[in-house]
Amino acid sequence: MNIYVSNLSFNVQDEDLRSYFAEYGDVSSAKVITDKFTQRSKGFGFVEMSDETAGQKAITELDGAMVDGRSIKVMIARPKEDRPSNGGGGGNRGGSGGGGGRSFSNNNRW
């Protein structure tokens, strides 16, 4: 069972996350997601537990728990394609409103 944990303190490390869930059962992996440039926590992570019953109990008991001064959110992780999109994909984000215009660096025109 893959579990999503959000609203984590920026001080929480992988091993801390593992220890929160270990009392409920075997933790296959625990990963706090970090910014790839700064290596600073993004405030969320994922925990994988091999036993679904233990995972569900951990979700029930840890959702809303105070960890390092923050109330964490714990839920079943959903695959990326199951999450709602942010605004329906792309669209016109401003900028070039018209069509067909051409510009040339040497000021030639059609």
C-alpha cells in the first residue's frame, strides 16, 4: 500500500517518516520529497507498507496527528493520472493573441 503524507515539517527526514509508520507494521520504504536544486523538503512524502490492513490502520490513526508542531494529512496515494488537473491542460496563457503575424530581424515584409 502506497501512502501519501502531507503538511510535514521541513525538519522531517526519511528515517523520521519511517519511524512514524513502523509501529503499525512493516515499512517497505519511506521518502520525504525534496527540491532537486536546494535539497530542502517540499513538506510531503510517501510511505510504502507491505500489509494493507496495517497501512489502513496507520492512515486512520496518523491522519490529523501532530508531528513536529504540524497536523499531518495521511491518505492513500493515488496514481498521477487519477489526480484532478490544474485547469484543463494548457490553454492560452496570454502573450500572442493574434495569429499569422511574422517578424523578421532584417525588417523585410511580405
